[in-house]
Amino acid sequence: MTIVDRLKMELQKEYLTDENYITLLSENGLTDTDTYDKTTHQRDLLYTVVDVLEIVSNDIDLMRKVETDFATTSEASAYLEKRIEKIKQRIYEISDDETDSNITLLFRKSY
């Protein structure tokens, strides 16, 4: 499975275009056509998921697409905020045994 396919699976819904996904993956150090490897790609993929969901939550037109699953835009917004926080928690819990040290923790991407 390619990284972009795994991203789409994680998102469970098409929010953006493939071009947008590829750009966001690249910004997080991933190549869309590479084969997904959980041990090396999971954290950066989850950063990309957070980026996508934050884009959706900040764009009212995209939010309206999400709103179809909810009664109001505010419900959709609350859902996205909860989902973003859950993903951030997953990122935090991922152990990176080779690089976990006080110094590398200072330089990790944080949200």
C-alpha cells in the first residue's frame, strides 16, 4: 500500500485533492508513492492527517462537506477538534526507541 493510500484510509473521507495530499505528505517528509511502513512512516503520516483536518476545520466550504454528517457546522467543528486531539495523543504515544532522548524530544515537530 502506498503512503497516499494509507493517508486516505486514515482519513476515511476525501477532504482534499490528491495533489493537496501529496504536498502535505512532502511537507512532512513523506513520498506519496513509497510503500507504507508503519515503523518508519506512522508518526509523519499522522502529522499529515492533523494538517488535513486542520485545513478542513479552517475552511468553511470544506466544513460544509463534513457538516453533511452532522446537524450543524458547530457539531462538525467539535468533531474535528476531538479527532485532531485524539490523533495528537496517538502521535505522542508513538515510541521512537532509536531517537528518544531529551535532546531529540526538543526538536520533534509538535502540535
